[in-house]
Amino acid sequence: MELFRDRRYRHLFSAQVIALVGTGLTTVGLALLASELAGERAGEVLGTALAIKMIAYVGIAPVVGAYATRLPRRALLVTLDLLRAAVVVSLPFVTAVWQIYLLIFLLNACSAGFTPVFQATIPDIFEDERRYTQALSLSRLAYDLENLLSPLLAALLLVVMSFSLLFVLNAAAFLLSALLVVSVSLPSPYPQPAGGGVWARLIQGMSRYLHTPRLRGLLALNMAVAAAGAMQIVNTVVYVRHALGMGETHVAIAFAAAGGGSMVVALTLPKILERLDQRPVMLAGGLLMSASLLAGLMAPGFALLLLLWFVLGAGASMVMTPTGRLLKQSCQAEERPTLFAAQFSLSHACWLVAYPLAGWLGSALGMMNAFAALATLALAATLLAARLWPAEKTQARAWKNES
């Protein structure tokens, strides 16, 4: 592919894939660790742990985004990879729930710094929209590899090893990611205009995001993605192991189903976006996720659950794949770090609401009530997005032309 002729992108994409596949192993391992420590309360524990993850994201990402223009990108990304490796390798030694909470916060504090800086680097490598859209599709594909290949790999590894070793493999993945990042020179951040400190830029990024109609619609769609994704991530282990009475391998396969749907969409969407506007595609993704959750009220068996999670993953990818393009169209080049950080923080604020909600509803009121409540939330968020984001003739206007 044309994109991989650029050595910088080739190494960065490889680093992203390796780190995400390792992170996917930790997602499966964390679910099983919660099940081991808390039994049928695993969904509640996992929901709380993932809410703590979101607190780290929401609180730290905007600060890093505001400082990003002052820090050398390569050194920052490598340092955060090394710190993530040190934290994740500690997870096999956890013996109490509070230790899970502490390590998850530390791990994701590092990820909250890494991800927005990484995302803001790609449009500086590919300035033209066609190649950047292709890069976004591949980036979405990388996340889908986490959701699809990691659970399948985990299912195979769990046959021959304890789930605690999944954390060790994730640490090795972070180390390899750091080696790939350090092997290339990255473009320097765009210089910031004189005047205004770090906190002024932080507030400016949030303000510009929330004053842009299409991005307000995107925020509502982020809530739909979070509602659907939280149900799938938090309650899969509970539903498969306790409602269906199946084992660890089936849990991993169920996680993979959502990644499969997302991957299919990520591969086909760039061509679709050449013919269709991104707004109806993203709104259709919200409706697909809502329909998948509503179908969960049929108390699905394992085969139907795989189909529902596949559809849910496809809908999520229809929303998330074009997100970077939407952000790029809504700001000037020098504003990207703060706007990408604002998207990272605000989208994960949605997950901060959805994760504990999914865990608490599933634990206290049962799976069917959890399906119903989160389906309602996803549908309401999608309808709100359609209202907040008016149809546009062109998507290429910068924020300053909309304000």
C-alpha cells in the first residue's frame, strides 16, 4: 500500500498494532482476573475498573494535549510505552480488587498521554485528505485487531498457559512498540501562536470542540458508542460464564465477534466515504448499535450473541473510523493537538458514564434490564446527534468559518 512507503508511518503503524494486540490480551486477562476475584460480581468490578480508566483519560489527556507542542514527540511516546510496560507486568501479582483499581489508573494515565499525541502526529505526516482517510481506516483496523485477533490469540494461549501470563505478553508488546517509535524521526508539532499559556490552549481546544455543530453531534455519537461498547465489554464475561454457563475460551470468542464487525467496516468504509457524506454513515452506525442492544432482549444464546456483537462492532466502526477526518476538517493544523485531546477526553467522559452504568445495571437489575437501558441510551444519543449536527453541503470548512 502507498502509505507504507513512508518509513515513519510504517513504523508508527506497526508500533500501534503491536501495542493494541498486547492491550487486547490484557482486556481478556482483566475480565478473567475480575471473575476470579469477584465471581458473579465480576461485571461490577470490571465496570468500576474501566470507569477508573476513563477518569485517567478524561483528566490527563487534555493536559498532555496542551503541553504536546512543547515536548519532543518521540521521547514522550517512548517514555509512556516504557511506563505502560512496567505497570502491566505488575498485574499478575494482584491479589485484591483495590490493586486492580490502582494499576488500571496508572496504566491508563500513561495511555491518556500516548494516544492523543500519536493521533495528532498522523495528519502531520499525511497532509492530503485521501491518504489521511486511508490512514484513519488503517488506524481503525489496528483497533479492530485488538478486538478481533487479541481475543482469538488469548483463547489459544489460555489452552496452554494461565491468564496471568497475558499481562506479561502485553508488557513485551509495549517494549517492542517503544523500539519501533524510537527508530524513526517524527514531525515536530506546529508552533503555537504567541500569547496564551498551556491552560489557555487547553480551554481553547475544549471550547472550539463544543462550539462546532458537527463536533457536538460527534460527542452525542460518542455516547452511543460508549453505551453499546460498555455493555459488550463489561457484561460479556458475566453473560457467557454465568448466564450461558460457558468457559474462558467462549468469553474470548465473544469479545472477538465485535472486532470482526468493526474490521469489516474499517476495510470498506474509505470507498463508501468517497460516494457518501460521513454524517448519514455515522448516524446509521448509531442506529445499528441501538438495534443490536435491543435485540439482546431476546435473551440470546451464544450463536445469536456473536451475531449481535458483530453488528454492534460494525456500527461502532461506522462512527469511529471517520472521526479523525471530522476533527481534521474542523480545525487548523496548529490546533490539532488540543482538538484531538479534547475529543479523546470528551469521548472517554462518555465511557466514564457508561462503564459503571453497565456494570451496576447488570449486577443489580439483571442482563435484560441492562440491555434495555443501554439500548435506550444509545438510541437517544443517536437521535440527539442528528439534531445537533445539521446536514452540510461540504465537510471541509474549518471551525472558524462555523463559529
